[in-house]
Amino acid sequence: MLLRPSSPAPWSSGLGPKHPCAKCGTDTPGIAIGGLCPSCSRLLERRASKIARLVAIGTTVPLAVYVALSLPVERTARVVGAASVLLWYTLTFVIAKRVTMEWLR
């Protein structure tokens, strides 16, 4: 049986020590050294989502045109082509968002 510590750390409530935000400089409890405060994180994520959406659309439109022109008229081929284009958009968006989040930090 594990015993509880007799003198817990002052940040055991989950808030943690205060550190300045890497972008705006406000002291925020619970972030790591060099981390971002919640408001800066939201702004960064919003900006990364916009850039990732543009990248995903910019690469998906040529792929969709190519798939539409190169696939036969059969229904199965069109459904598989449409599914692959949607999968391409989703994967491109996720990858571009993560890369952009790291690049903008």
C-alpha cells in the first residue's frame, strides 16, 4: 500500500509553477518553460488551421481534376476515386497543420 506524501508540492493541485509565455510573456501557471499560454495556443492553432486548409485545398483540387479525367465512367471507379480524394484532403490537412504548428512556434 502506497502512502500519501506528508508535504505535497505547492503545485500538486494541477496548476503548477508559473512560467512566462514564450509569445506574449504573461506568467501562466501550469505551462512548461518556453510553452505557450492558452490564448496564444488558440491563436497559433487557428493560424495553422488556415494555412493547412489552404495547402490541403491547393493539393486536392489538382488531384480531383486528375482523378475525374483519368478514371473510367464506371460507378465503382468514381466512388473509389472520390474516397481517395477525400482521404488525400484529410491526411494533407492533418500533416500540414502539424508541420505549420511546429514551424510557427
